[in-house]
Amino acid sequence: MELSLGVTFAVLGAALLHASWNALLKSGADPLYDTALVALSGSLVALPLVLVLAPPEPASWPYIAGSVAIHIGYYATLAAAYRAGDMSHSYPIMRGTAPLLVALGASAWFGETLSASGWAGVILVCGGVLSLAVTGNAAGGGVNRRATGWALANAAIIALYTVVDATGVRASGGAERYVAWMFFFIGLPFGLGVLAIKRGALLAHARRHWLRGIAGAALSGLSYGIALWAMTRAPVAAIAALRETSVIFAALIGAWFLKEGHLKERISGAAIVLAGLIALKL
């Protein structure tokens, strides 16, 4: 499988969608309640698709179950990272570390061997993305160890569910079937757990911010759905790295809309990521 131009542009679009829903999450009043709202809204958004699409092939259901379990940790560490620090610090660490782990995991699990330029592309994309976290540290006056710890934990979880879902979607008989049924289930354990513990506060938050939850769920589902579809047509490691260009969009969103500043310092990181994209296409 090779990374075509059409797949490249599709995944870049998915990256913009992913950065947008994370910006929605970070700009909210409380990341924990907003994350739970997005998680529960994902089931609502996926419901019409579940009603009209056939279930995935039986071989993919163990991977859906695994992804549901893994996403409990994903949502928990995501909310914790955004509670502890800025998006401009946590988001690059989450998204910049994961592709290297995915590349190693895909090599061992799928037997996918990247070319020298492919590995160079993955490393450059990750390096450029992580450099944005350094900018975030400088902007915040130093390293936020708590946010860094949660972000690294989230990166490991991202790598794990990426390999699991890439396996599942290839066995599902159709990416749209896997994505719809997976998204119907993945948010329920975390969302219902928060609802059970913080029922009154979450319901009050939902009454005020239900539109944020629906929008975040739609953006998240569409973004990851495109990425999983792409993984049926190109190497998993290349798609995982390409998807993390979302950090460039997030840096711009963080600087312009979330007022986190230091836009000029982020240009060098964007240039390194661009070099990585060129290497991936070679």
C-alpha cells in the first residue's frame, strides 16, 4: 500500500477537524464535563448510522471491545491533561509522541516496513510537533510536569488504540461500518461513569453546553473515521504521522482563538512538519 495524494489530503482535512474539536474542549468551562458530554454525544451522533448500516464482520468485534476499553483511559487522560495545562503544551506531546510508537507497533504487528524516507518523514513530523510543546513550555515559563505526565500517558493510549482500530477496521468489511458501531459504544463507559459520579453537575453543564458536545462528537467521529478509512489504503504509521499535522492547526487555533500567544515561535515547528510530509510522500 502506498500513500496517494487523495488519501493525503483527506487525512489533512481530518487533522483540521481533530484540532477543532480539541479546541472546543479546551475552550470550555470544564474539560472533564465537556469530555463526558462529547463522549455521550458520540453515541447519539452515531445512532442514525448504526440503524442503517450493517454490523461489522464478526472478526472485528474483539477489536471494537478492546477500543472501547482503551478509550476510557483516553478520555480520562485527555481531560486531566487539559485541566493541568494549556492546549499548546499538552496537545503537541500527545500527538507528537504517538506516531513513533505507532510506527514501532505497526512494524511488529502488521509487518509494515517503512522506507528510509518514510521513517525520516515520521521522525520529522514528530520532531516538529514536539517542538511546539517546547514553545508551549517557554510561553508558560517552564515545564508543567503534571500536564506533561498526563499528555505522555495519553500518547501511549493513542498509539495502542490506533493499532487496535487499524486491525479491526481491516477485518470489518467496510470502514464506515466499523467507525459507526465503534463510535456508538466507545464513549458510553466514560460518559456514563462521569454521569454516575457527577450526575447533577454534568446534567447542569449539558443543559448549557449541549451544542458543544454534539459539535465535538461530530468533529471527532468524522476525523477518526477518515483516518481509519485511510489506514485501509495506506501504511498505518504514515497515516498516524500525517494525522498529527493537526498540531499545526491546533497551534494556530491556540494562538489566535484561545489567545495562548507566541505565534511566530511556532513557524519553525510547522516548517519541520512540512519537511516530514514531503519525506512521507517520497
